[in-house]
Amino acid sequence: MLGFDILFPSLLNGLTTGAVYALIALGLTLIYGVLHIINFAHGAALMVALYAVYLLKTHWGIDPYLALPLVVPGMFVLGYALQRGVINRASHGKDENILLVTLGLSIVLENLALIVFKSDTRTIETAYTLATVQIGPAFIAVPKLVAFGGALVSAALLMAIVSRTDLGRAIRAVAKEKQGARLMGIDVEHVYAMSFGIGLACLGAAACFLLPAYYVNPQVGGGFVLVAFTIVVLGGMGSFAGALLGGLLIGVVESIGGLMLGESLGQIGIFGLFILVLLFRPQGLFGARA
Amino acid sequence: MKDMIRIVLFAVVVLLATAWLESGVWLTFIMMTLYATLLAQAWNMLGGFGGQFSFGHALFFGTGAYVQAIAQLQGGFNPWLALCAAVLVSAGVGAAVGALTFRYGLKGSYFALVTLAFAEVFRIVAVSVGFTGGGVGLMLPLSESAANMQFASRKGYITLVLGFVLAALAVTAWLRRSRFGAQLQAVRDNEDAARALGVDPWRTKLGAITLSGAFMGAAGAFYLQVFQYIDPAIAFGPQVSVEALVGAIVGGMGTLWGPVLGALVLHLLAELTRNLFGALPGINLVIYGAVLVLIVMFLPRGMAGLLDRWKRS
């Protein structure tokens, strides 16, 4: 049997990864909640953000954490432009079209990255890459701890924006009742694009917290996107609290599952969970039936 | 009847071109375009006529390819017998996935996601277990003879894949005319209305995904016979799923000739870019993705829709 000394570090590890998963899933769930579309390009957008952080570090020596004020607005602008310029125009009022367009965007982005960066896996070196702190019997890498805190703060910030600001009120209004919101004078197209932008900005933050302890390659998004979909489905589409809890839960399941079953079978656990939840509880563990 | 005459004409044109051409480049082009047509037409049966968008059609392709390989390598089957097994098992996987997902009423984005997840699960299983050769994959020993479904010339393979494409076209023509096809299209257009008229949506969609799976399996078996090699990334990775879906959508979903047109246009584009940029890895998929976005933006009914508009004016 596995003792506490082995399980506890694994649990902590899972929670730190899970926090970043949660941040990625929050962006996805915001986009879903407002636009009622599944952003298939979410993983590819995360990959773009990771390469941005990587290039900022390797070309200009900008520390990943200091890159936050650059990457987050950058991803926001990218998201706003993509929604207004491409996705909205392609929808023709049909959800399937949006699904196809975001799929097309992800194919283009991932393969452009493959052409530009080759399929090499890249990492960055920072002064704190190998630093650890001791918590009880566990040693946790400092970047992971920062990622945990940063992801939680970003999540809190996102929720504050959605629940406290005028923009947040507009977002919630559009999510609930598009026509009504339009009649109240809300620019629905603008709110759509803002939501998409904020969703991608979450990825920018996630990328800054992720890269010091992780790596980037052109396919990196694919793994995250299915995990993020699992979290969003598990937490209930469009539910923020669900995404946050679901993210932490998946992180822990993956970490402890990997410990017991080995890395690749641990992944099957996630997909298996995903399929089961979709089949039996598509409204999610915390969501109400649509 | 008109459809059947056109299908025969299509076969004659392809066979004449194949007999006349000697250049290996062009024969390979015809072979790969027919293969892409098969993928697109298989996707079209479920996606175009049934309205169920699968993002993981490689699931059935990979199953077909692996059954074809394993039946020969471990079962000692003749490849023609293995082909029957590959088609049957892929159809079975289609039926199983369909039974599960449609039973629980998954559609739209959820269906797309769950097919993708199934393909991923199969990929990881193929990497992890022994009889698939793991991540290294399986290699078919070279032994050229028609009885062994390995041909010395591309012409043999073209005849083989043309046979599959003709069967797929005949089935699609049947979908357009038959009672089952009408029910399937009714379910696609309005499931509740179809049910009110006494159509069983579950059974109808199940039939479509089984047919679609069978043809994807044939494509997988064909791939293995041509390249004599399969690994988990080729079998269950996104490339095949994307190629099937983009071919059908670019050509025109729910039409008979759309997927043929889509596959042809995409392969012409791919050839063109290869000549312009050389063999960059991933450039084909960049083109496919961009074409997909542009088609959905400007020609949501695909090239076939464009032809229709042009014919009418």
C-alpha cells in the first residue's frame, strides 16, 4: 500500500497542476457559457501563448512571470480579433460552423508552429527552475507553487470581473438571454468578442505560470485541451465554480492515477472519465440539466 | 438510375486515365485522391447525411488498419480475408460507439468531442499493449502478388481503391433515394419532427455510423496494404480524421459528388504547395485547415453548393 509520504507529495503535485488546468478550463467555460460554442482552438491558443512566453524569454530575456503584462493583453487582443474577424463571420447562425471553424484554426496554428519551430520540445532555464520548498514530507518545485497561487489569483480575478463589473453584467446578460440583452442596448457582438478575448487571456496567464515548470512543442495544446474539455464537462458547461473544482480534481486524479497505473494509462483514466461523464451526466457533476 | 450511370462513367474515366498514364507521380496522385475520396465519402455518410459531426473518424480507420495487419501477421489470414475482417470489425466498432453515444442522446459538439476522445483512447491503448506492436507499430512483410493484395504497380492499388470508392458512391446514391436515407436526412434536419413521424432516430443514426465505420475500415486496410506499415499515431491520430472531415465539407456535405470534388481539390492544392514550398512537414494540414475556415466562412454548402448556384443562374 502506498504510504502518506508518497501520496502526499503526489496530492500536492496534482493540486498545483490542477490549478493551471482550472485556469485553462475557466477560459473555455466562459466562452462556452456566453457564446454556447466549444472553442476547439483552445489548445492551439495555449500553444501560441506558450511559444510567446518562450520567445520573450529566449530572445529578450524577459522572465516568464514578468511577461504576464505582455502575454495576457496580447492573447486578449488575439481572441477579440479572432472572434470578431473570423469566428463570428463564419458562424452563419449555426453552432456546427463555429465548431468547424475553431477546428480549422487549431489545425492551422498547430501546423504553422510545426513548420516554424519543428517538432522539438523546448524548455526554458530560469534561476528558480530547480528551486524547491519543503511542505511536510514533500518537496515542491517553486515554479509549481507559484503556478498554483497565480492560477488561483487569476481565477479569483476572472470571477470578480464577471460578477462585479459592468462588463461582467453584460456578459452574464448575453449568456442568459441574447435577444433581451440586445434590446437593452448591449452590443452583443462586442460582448462575444470580449468573452472570447478574456477566455484566451486566461490562457496567456496559464502559459506564463506553466512554462517555467513545463515545456512547449507544437502538439502541447492537444493534451491540455482534452483535459480542459473533461474539466468543463465534469464541472458543468458554463459553471465557474465547477471548472475550478473540476480542475483541481482532475489534477489530483491524474497525479495519483499516474502514480498507481503509470503515465500513459493514467491518461486513459482521464479520457475514460470524460466519456463516462458525457454519456451519463452531460450536465456535469455540479451543473443543472440544460 | 441517373446516379448509377454517372458512377459507371466516373469509373470508366478513372480506369482510362490509369491505363493511359505511365508517370508514377500521376498514378500516385490518382491513388491518393481516390483514397481521400473514400475517407471523405465515409465521413459524409454520417456527417453529411446524418448531421453527426465526428472529429475522431480515425477511430474506424485505425481499427481497420490494425485488424488488417494483425489478422495477417498473427492470424495467418490471407489479406482478402483479412479485409473482410477489417471491414466487419470497424463496422462493429462504429455500431458500438454509435449505440453508446446515440443511446444517451449525444449530438452536436458533444458527439464531436466524444468521438475524438474515443480515438485518443484507442491510440493510447495501441501504444500501451503488446499485440499492436506498441509505439513502434506493425510492419507487413513485402510479397508482391494479387493474391497477397500487394501490387507491383500503382495500377493494381488504383483498381482496388476504385472498387471501394464505387461501393461508397453506390451506398451514398442509395442514401439519397432510399427510405432509410430519407429517414436519416429527416433525423438530421429535425430529430423531433422525424420521431413524431414514426422514425426511430437511434436506429437510423446507428445504421449510418455502422456504414461509415465499415468504409473507414476499408480505407484503413487499404492504407496498410499500400504502405505496409501502421503505427498508433498514423492509425488513430488527428490527420486522418481531419482529412475525412475537410474533404466532405469542402466538397459539400450530404451530396453524392461533393466528397469526390473535395478530395480532388484538396489534393491538387497539396500538390501545388508541395511544388511551391517543398516538403515542409505540416504544410498540407495548414492548407487543409485554412481551406476549411474559408469554406465555412464563404461557402457553407461547399463546392457542390457553388456548382448548384452556378447551374441555376
